[in-house]
Amino acid sequence: MQSTQHLDSSALHADTLYQYLDNVNSILGEPYFGYDLGKTLYEQDYSTHAPKGGFLQNAIERCGMMAKLSNYATFHFDIINDRLIIRVERTQSIRQSTQIIDELIAGYLLCLLKETGEDYFKPNSILVTADSELCFPLGVVTVRSNDKEKSNHLSINIPLNWALRSNTVARFAEKKVQTTSLDTIRLHCRENLSNPQWGIDTLAEACNLSKRSLQRLLSQHNVTYTNIMNKERLITIKSALQSGACFEEIASISGFRNVSSLNRFFKAQTQCTLTAFLAK
């Protein structure tokens, strides 16, 4: 009797959650609301550390945790030929499938897959099948509707070798982070002070890291990309002033459009003007 009451209560909570998410989505009008929720949850789970190991290990762990924390669905991992299929089967207490929940779960697992297998991640090799018409940003994944009898199921179909070799790739990626020193990052920034296309994305590319891995590395040293760029600019400006370069030349090599912008930056950093610095 208690088991039946618990089942009914879970169904009620699930339906309430579905309705709440549907209402929020209708108010916001965001086309990728469910996917963005899954992405946000993933980023929160791994905000302080990268996934350890590969996709399969982390996916089993996270899906097991989801199943344990709620009775909304069970997760099944099947191997068919050279494909790994993750099936999300709604429990009988859930009266309906929902587009947003499907997008949330798929979005979470796709973010995990991309993080652990960034070197070979190809959206057109991933197939997501669901009863509802899912909506993802262009190029994220291939989506197909389930033409079979409604079963409240969602499935994510990926190449098996991704799940198997991502362990090695993840360790390799972690090794790259460890071997990328702060001095190397500073050198890249110093060499690109006058590059208008330079930014944290291009810095990550120059270091052969993902943007997220680079940000974690900088966080370990208690610095930010902006901190490093400002420090390297200041060092370059002071060195150029001491060597007798004119203000226009210094503005150019340190990435400023004009002397006025250069002087404002220098004063904000040192509490004195360029002229006052030279007079010392």
C-alpha cells in the first residue's frame, strides 16, 4: 500500500515538474530551453573539476545517480554492432514524456561526451531518438522522431569506439593541461598584445586546450585571462618607455588604438600618467 502511494506521489511530482518547465518555457520563449538546462546542470556538476576517465565511465556514474535520486526513469546501456545506445525508459508512474526533460537529459550527456572526447567529437555521428520533437542548436546532434508506438523512451546512439577510447583521450587531455605552464600562456599573450583577433578562445587554441580546460588551469593559479593580458601590457609599456619609444609606437605594440586609450590604461594600472612615469 505504501509502495503504491509512493508511486502515485512520484507521478504527481513529475507531472507538476513537467507543467512547471512547460510554463517557464512558454514564458521565456527560448528555442533551446531544455538543452540549455542540461548544459547548465552539467557545468555545475563539473565546475571545479574535469570528468575523470572517459565518457562511458562518467555516463554510467551520472545516469546511475539520476536513477537513484528519482524513480522517473531507468537508464540502459546497450551495444549493437559498433554502436553504444543509451536508453532512457520512463517508469510507469510517469504519465507522459516531455520534450524539455528529454532535451535536458540529452543535453547533459552530449556535453559530457564532448568534454571527454573533444578531439573526435562529430555531431553528425550522434543520433538522438525520442517520441517528442526535440530541439537542439544547429550542428549539435542529429535528431530523429520515434515512429513506433509511444513508449516514453529516449535513446542516444553514438559510435562505440568513442566510449571505449575516450578514457585514453581524456587522460591525454589532462596531461596537456598539466604540461601547459603559466609562463607559456604569458608568452602567447605577450606575443599577441597587438593582435585584434586575440582572445581567450584563440589563447586556448594556441595552447591546444579547450576553453574550459584553460579556464580551470588559470583558476588553479588564481589568475584570469584579463589579469594576464593587463600585466603583460603593463610590462611591455614600461619597457618601451624606458627604451625611448614614442607614445604612438607604444600604443600600437601594446594593442591600443590611440595614445589617449594607452594613457587611460596606464593611469588606471599605476596611478600616474605616461609623462609622469618618464619624469621619475
